[in-house]
Amino acid sequence: MTPTGHAERLSALDSAFLTVEGPTSHMHVGALAIFEGGPLVDASGAVDFERLRGFLSAAIAARPRYRQRLARVPGLGHPVWIDDAHFHLEFHVRHTRLPLPGDDRQLKRLAGRIFSQRLDRDHPLWEMWVVEGLARGGFALVIKIHHCMIDGIAGADLLASLLRLSPEERPPEGEVPPPRPSPSRAALLGAEVRHRARGLADAARVFRAAMSAPRHAAASLRESVTGVVRLFRRGLTPASPTPLNPHQIGGFRRFDTARFELAALKAARDRLGGGTVNDVALAVVSGALRRTLLRRRVDVDALRDIRALVPVSIRPDASRGALGNFVALVFANLPVDVGDPRARYAKVRENTARLKGESHQVESSALLERIADATAAVAVSGAFYLAAWLRAFNFVVTNVPGPPVPLYLAGARLLEVYPLVPLFRSQTLGVALMSYAGSLFVGINADWHAMPDLHEFERDLEESFAELAATSPL
């Protein structure tokens, strides 16, 4: 940032994930990754933890963000990243063992407890737990990273940096470099003032260019601005109330999982006349939510405005390895009021087509984030906070594309990877999907007290897909 020290400014969206975090709604993303043993596990089931930590050290050495902590610009309060002078890898990479028998239920409960704990803001905002003692053999990684650091694509890239295409390949080992000096308080303030001045100047140039632009360009700008207004209006309008959307959730989490074969999802898509795998996934989630709400004696046919907050990647290819968030946050209607699976799928396709086309939500969300980042980041944080407080969405559903081929960590094959999406203050349930090696893995995050039947929701997902897959072809 300056010759006297190094700092990196958080974007408006990155900052918003800090602002909306509350005492019971922790804004970290994560994953439960399960590996076969390979050469990293001995005959007793013990993991070679020191060797594994050496591989992690090399990955962290190549990514300075994982060695940085938060600081604030004096007087203005905007967050920046500075190197942590007291960084210790041992604080972030932790080792534990499941009690006997070490079954999948115990592993998911451990993941839920780890995901329940807020990250310490005085240190780099991530943890990785190495878990041994699995009844099936092998080991697991429970990964937790604050959303202000990464989006789903960046999170997948971190995991991919440890993994290799062949069991013979080994990730490098390396030492964490010393921290870079931090700027003075005056340097931080000066850099932020200059950033905001440049942002205002850029906004003025865009406005002047729009005023003198040809008619079609001016119409396009008006359309984008209208889209921002429409997005604000939708974000400040409450969605249909449900028992799964209380005023305030608790701070403890349950974590469950589901798995579908991508070939089966694609076959269902083709049988139903086209669309995308993501359309099939949203239809399956909608059907599962319908079953869950019916079990709670909700009149689902009256729920005409159930909304999911859906992150859509706008990450340029050039920033594939960059950290931070490159997503537009849009609202997608989930047709839980539609009982027929074919009609439900058709409604999902209609809704997603509107998101991509006429509603311009993706472009408008991206435009809002750019404007706020260049001028006043509080605009995104405030809108985000109000949308969560007003219950403008019922759930978060996110889908991250992962590697299509098997990957290995020092010879140990990655078998399953279940992502985690955080819960906002009025959500009891969040669904994250990730494709990997021919399967779609589903991580289900839920409020502990509000969702004691989470295992039944997992079955609801399976039954919803079976219902869709059994639909006769067009």
C-alpha cells in the first residue's frame, strides 16, 4: 500500500460479510473433506500429522492472505488486511480424533461443533482440523474460513492447491515467510482517502460519459440503474414467512450431508426437456423444502414467495486464484407451492431464465458492489444487513463447480467433499452443493435447536430427487 508497510483493502462485499456477522450468525464458509488413508495413515489409523502440516505450510506460504489479520482504517473504520506479526501455523491447523466407533454420525456432529464456533478476529480468519479415528479408515479435514476472505471458487482453489491428479505426485513442503511490516495509522488513513477520491472521480466520469453516450448506451445504463433499484426493492421486501425463518437463530449448528451422481442428475434434466444441472438441484431442494414444511403442518400451497439467496460467480478468468469475493448475490424463487415435480422443475427453469435475462439481477448486483466499493462500502453492508433483518430471503442455496476428476493428497484419494454455507440471523437452514469426480456433494448447515429433524431433510432431498427422476419423459 505504501513504501512504509503493506496492507490490502477489503472490497465492499468482503466488508459486508464482517458487518452482518452476529453473535449467533457466524459468517464462515467451509467444507468437510474425507480421504482414504493412503501413506498418510498407519495401521492403527493414526495420521502422520506433522507431515500433513508440512504440506499445509507450503500452501499457506504461497497464499499470504492466510497469514494476515484484520485492521481498521483510523477514523473511517474500513477493514484492511495486514500481516500477522504473531502468526503460528499450529494455532490454525489442529488435530483431533473421533471416539469409538468413529462412524459418520460422529464425524458430522464434530463438524457441526467446529462450525458452531466463531473465528477469532485477532488472528487470520481460518482453521483446519485434521480428524483421525474414522471407522471407515482414512481421515478427514474440517475446513473453516471466514467469508470475508474467500468465496466458494477461491475456497475450492485452496483445497485444490493441496491436491494432485496422481497418487504418486506429492504437494511441496515449505516454510512460512516472515511477516511484512504494517503501514502506520496515518498511511492507512491516507490510502483510504485517496481510494475514495478516485472512486468519486471515476463515478463522475462514468456519469458524464453516460450523458453524452449514444441512445442505445444510455438505455443500457438506465436499465442497469433500474435493475439496482429493483434489486434494492426486492431486498427490502420480506419473503413469505415460514417456521424455518425465526427472528433470531441460535449459535449452535447441526451438519448433515447428501450425495447424488451427476450422471443421474443429467439424465433427469434430459428427461424433463433440458435446462441445467443447477436447475435440477434447485428443483430437488424446492421439493425437499416442501416435504419438510408439510411435516410441520404448513399450508405450502399458500407460500408463493419463498426465496433463496443464490451467489452467482462473476469471477474473471484472470482472477481465478485471487482471494476475496467475486460473486453477485441474487434472489431466486423456490416453487415449494407446486406439488407436481414436472411443473416444479418447469417453474424453476422459468425463474432461473428470468434471473439470467430480463430481471438483470446478476448485472445489477455486480454494479451495486462496484459502485459501493469505489465510493461507500457501507451501502452494501447496510443493504445486506437490512435484507437479513427484514427476512428478504428464506434460505441460501449455493452451487460451486469442483474438479471433475479424482484428486489426491500425498497419495491419499479425496473421496467426498461437503461444502458449508453460513446461516444469516433469520435462517435455520442453508444448502451448499459442490461437484467433484462425477458426484454432486451436498452440505446441509442448520440451527441445532430449530432443526432437530435435519436427518429427515436429508431424506427429503433423496426422495425429492427420486420423485423427479421417476417423472415420465416428455
